Amino acid sequence: MLPLLYSGKVRDIYDAGDDRLLFVASDRISVFDVVLAEPIPDKGRVLTAMTAFWLDVLGDLAPNHLVSLDTADFPAGAADIADIAGRAMLVHKAEMVPLEGIVRGYLSGSAWAEYKKSGTMHGMPLPAGMQESTRLPEPVFTPSTKAEVGHDENIGFDDAVGLVGKETAEAVRELCIAAYQRAADLAEGRGVIIADTKFELGLIDGRLALCDEILTPDSSRFWPADAWVPGAAPPSFDKQPVRDALAATGWNKQPPPPPVPQDVIEASRQRYVTAYERITGLRFADWQGVHAA
């Protein structure tokens, strides 16, 4: 068995030797920072398949940490990890940049909450009278910290410079905006809006590289383009059905969470799969390890 280095809300990371790691995306689901008892079937495979797709699309913009998705290339101990096919990536170790590289194309989520309160987004003034889900004039880099415990904190660009230095902060901003713009253009042509997304970056052999999951439903806000109307929050291709079902119970967002009905779990699975198929143009049933569509 490979040494387990980290087990998070969604992902397990193993030491694969030779300065490499094995990232395994589980089907665990976290809502309001609480991991639920019920997994979403194939969620880990969707995250891995989406990441593989985008790393190929963005390959000329920057290096990335991916070594292989083929279980034949994994170290011998990986065979002891149950149901690993299609949900794991063998990757290079990287010196991670201590920033979340968030890019926003639309006013939503925590940015919308801040705007309602103060008329700003990550401390930057925005025009008065903007509505929820409004498309921004151009994509904006809005970094956050990477908290070891608790929540990440939204920060301004000057704060990012203070954390990593001007040269690195500017390089991160340039890469994140370029990657977001290319992805948003591709997705929009296929009927999906990428409202915002979060990139993880690291240094590999001294070069800035894309790491971890890329442009997945867990790291991005995907909306069906035909459901987008400024002034409202469109349905998203993610675990929203689970969030809604738990909120409707009056749950206080503290463990233990109430049980989630199977039809709600299946509705979220379908949203993940639909996001993958609509954006990539590929059949999820053809992805390795998928047993049933």
C-alpha cells in the first residue's frame, strides 16, 4: 500500500515515490464544509476526466503536473486502492503557490455577497446598480488565501503580491486569466457559462504549472447558458440539489448532517455527468472505470 499523505474532504494523496504523488478523487461530497455519509457515484471520475480534458486544451499555456492517468503506469502499491480506475492521476510533486487563483467572469457567490454589502469585489469598487450573475466587462483575477484550517480568505492583488512577490503574483494572474478565457470561450460555444473558477498552481523545475483539479464542477461555477438571466442565480452543474435538500430540512450546518434521499444524490450525479458531456463533447460512459451511464 502506498503511504497516505493526506485525506481531505474529496481527495486522497499518496506518496508514489520518485518525487511523484498519486491523487485519488473520491466520491465523497462536502456541503457547508461537512462531509456527508452518502457519496455521489462517479463524482471522482468526473473530476478526473474533466481535469484531463482541460489539461489537454490548456497544454500550450503552461506546464502541468500530470504524469499519467493509466493505472499501468502507477506504482505497484496503487493496486491496493479500491476502485481506482478513472479517478486517479499520477503527478509530479510541485512547490505549491500559497494562493487560490480565482478568476470571475460573472458577479456571483462570495463576490456578489461582498458587492451587496460594500459595492466592491475583493476590495475593488464596482459600478453601482449591478445585479447578481451580471457578466463582468472582462474576467477579473480575485485571489484568496489557502487556509490550512477553516475558510479561505478573499484578498486583493496587493495582498497577493505581499504573499508571493510581484513577479509570481503577476505570472499567476496572467496564466489564470488566460486559462479561464480559453475555457470560457470553449464552454460558451457548447451552451455552458463558466461564471468563475479556481486554479491551483505550483512550481515544477522552477516553472509555473497548473496543478490539482482543473475547471471541474467542484472548482468552478458552471451554468446552462439558456438559463442565465441577470438578477438571479442560475442552476449550476454540481451538488446544488444536495445543498437545496439539506437546507430545506432546517439543518444547522453542523455535524451530523441529515440523510440525503437517493433521488437527490442521483440528481447531483446527473449534473456532474451532464457538465462533463456537454463541455467535452465526450460520452462519460466511455471514461475508464465507469460501469454504468
